[in-house]
Amino acid sequence: MGSGILARAFVQAYRQALANASKSGVAQETLQNTIRRGSKAMTEQEARQILGVTEETAWEEVMKKYDALFERNATNGSFYIQSKVHRAKECLEATYREKGPSTPS
């Protein structure tokens, strides 16, 4: 009997929370932010273009290109480009890890 009362109270509280969220627009804003975040994920192709590497490029070469581009933009370049270079390395790092044992550590 106690669990039934607790379940009803939970459902009622959840409905109230949904009603409050829809009144304030929080639910819609959250949904829009999720969609925006998902569409901004960097693709492997974009990452390769940023770093100037191909699918056959060894990880060591990818890191050399990354280090050169990152340092060049750290000293006299753009923070935006530097962050794109970093995101490209992260994207490719995940790709190389999936490929097998000769991957980045």
C-alpha cells in the first residue's frame, strides 16, 4: 500500500515538473541544444582535411602534423583554428584506437 502511494506521488510530481518545464520553455531549449550539439560533431573526413592526412597516414605522422599546426597557432595564430586542430586530433585518435593494437596510447 505504501509503495502505491509513493508511485502516485512520483507520477504527480513528474507531471508537474513537465508542466513547469513547458511553461518556462526549458524542455524546448534543452531539445534544441541537444540537436545543435549533435550536429557539431566533427567527422573523420573533416578531421583528416584539417590535419592534412589520409587514411593511410601513420599515427606518428598525424601527431607530427598536429604538433606543428597546434604550435603554429599557439604562437601567432587563431585560438579557433587551434581548437579545430585539437578536435581533429581527438576525432582521429578515437578512429585509430578502433583500428587495432598499433594505435595511440
